Amino acid sequence: MAEGEDKESKTEEATEKRVRDTVEKGNLPVSREAPILASLLAAIAIAVFQLRDNLAQLTDDLRVTFENPLQWPLGNGIDALSVLHAMSVQSARVVLPACGLFVVAGILASLLQNPPQINLERIRPKYSNISPVQGWGRLFGRRGFTEFGKALFKASAVTIIVGWILSEDLTALLQTMFSDPLLLPETILKLSMRLLAAVTIATIVLVAADLLFSRILWRRDLRMSKQEIKDELKQSEGDPMVKARQRQIARERTKRRMMTAVPKATVVIANPTHYAIALRYVREEGGAPLVVAKGVDVLALKIREIAETHDIPVIEDKLLARSMYDHVEVDQMIPPQFFKAVAELIYYLHTRQAPRMEIGAA
């Protein structure tokens, strides 16, 4: 019951991470009927392009071998092995190319479904593979009934096709009993070609449906519950509480670093109580004025307090302080749009040496 409820709760489509992890583990949608179709196509190719000529050549070679048996001495085991070797070489000319084509067709059938990958997870021993309970569940589960349906379709299709073709060619087959035996291989080849072609067409329909169904079933098995999506998001992006704590620690460290840097400032630009920006400018160090600290409200008051303690000039300019606060960052030089205004303030400080001036108060 719990398992059914768990499956019913998986209503959301799988995330990209879930799909990626599943693919990396080697769990991919695969049609088991595709290799069968590839084998049938390979058999048709062999029958059309190779079988007729190669069988004729093999028949001639074997006829020459057996029509003159005296050419093969059979006095001992070595002589027998020589005969078997000669026959194997003659047969290999037909068998080996056919086997090679079947192997290539099977490999292509797998490669065209999914890209190749090396995954040791699929060959790792698992208890579920030998568990009678889970094996029983696979046998009589959804996949088991699906495989049974495909097997039933294949058996029915082959039975109907073979019966239909044999019923049409029954008269021709009976006439071969009274015809030249040399014509029998050609008759069998034509009949086999018709059977292979018909079965291949039925298999193409089965493979197309199986490919579609296997991918739909694979996607359905990957579905996630809303809680699983939340847990995955929390795992990938981090626990919100932990991230909030990390941000708090980072702010505290930045605050301590700024407070230790304020005594090195050249001037503090402030809005009387809300904003404060501490700048450092030393001509010998080069570059534009550097922002060593900035803050609002309580932090701004703290910056002003430290500045006044160390006799650092505090200039109150509401508009400039508010504007600079939104555009400057600590440990970075001020943007070019503030060069002129800040230069005028620094020039004023150097010429007048005023510890505190109120400019543009409004």
C-alpha cells in the first residue's frame, strides 16, 4: 500500500539533474526488439547479396571434394583432420561474412538507440538480480506483462505470416516433388526471402511501438514527487538556513574588515545619519580614490564615530552620499562619474584643512 501511494505521489516530470544522473548510471531506454530487427535486415542482405552466389560456389567445392574421395587419404587421424580443415575453409567463406554482418547489425542497433558509454554500475552484482521476490515482481509486473505482450505479438505475427505465405505457395511447393532437384534450393531461397520480408515488416511496426513505449515508460519511472524536487533543489543550492548563516558570517567579516580600514581613510562622505562612505586617496599610491568602508544607519554612525576618533574629515553631502552608496563597492575604486565631485572635496580638504564641513545641506 505504501509503495502504491509512493508511486501515486510521483506526479512531477523528472528534473534535468535526475535525468543526467540516471543516464550516467547507465539506465537508458532500450528496445529489445531493435537487435532482432537488425538481425532480420542482415539476413535479408545476406540472402540478396551473398547467399545465392556463395552457396553455389560452396556446392561446387563440396561436389568436387566428395565426387573424388580417393584424393583424400584417410589412413589416420591426421588425414581426417586435413579433410575437415579443407571443408571448414570452404564453409568459412560463406559462414564468416554472414556472422560478421550479424555482429555489425547488432552493434549498430545498440549504438543508434543510445550513445555508447562505459559504466561499471550495470555489471556490479546486486541482490535484487537474484532476489526471488523482486524477480517475481518483475515477471508479473508492468514490464513483465509488456514483454509477454510483445512476445505474443511476435508469435502471432510470425504464425499468421508463415501460414498465409505457405498457403499461397502450397501448390508450388508440392510441384517441387516432381521437378528437378537442382531447382529446389532456388525455390527454398525465394520462399525464405518472402518469409523474411514479411516478418521484417511486422517487426518494424513492433520496434517503432517498442521504442516509443520504452521511452514513455522510462520517463514515467523517472517521475518525482514534489518533496523529492524540493530536496534536490535544497541539495543542489544548499540549505536556506545554512546559506543565510553563511551570508550573515560574511557580512560580519566584511563589517569587521571595514571598521579596521576606516582609520586609513582620507575622508568620509556622509548623509548626516543614514549613509557614510569612507574613501582613501594617496597620490603616491596612484589610481582613483578607494572605497575602504560604507554603511547605512547604525553602521554609518559607527564609521563616523571611528573617523572622528582618528581625526578623519567627515563631509556631509546628502545627494553625493546617497548616490555613491548605490554605485560603489568596498575595496574598489570609485566609478568615473564621481571623479569630479570627489576631486573637488579632496582639493578643498588639502587647501583648507577643514575637519568638518557641511556642503549642500538641504
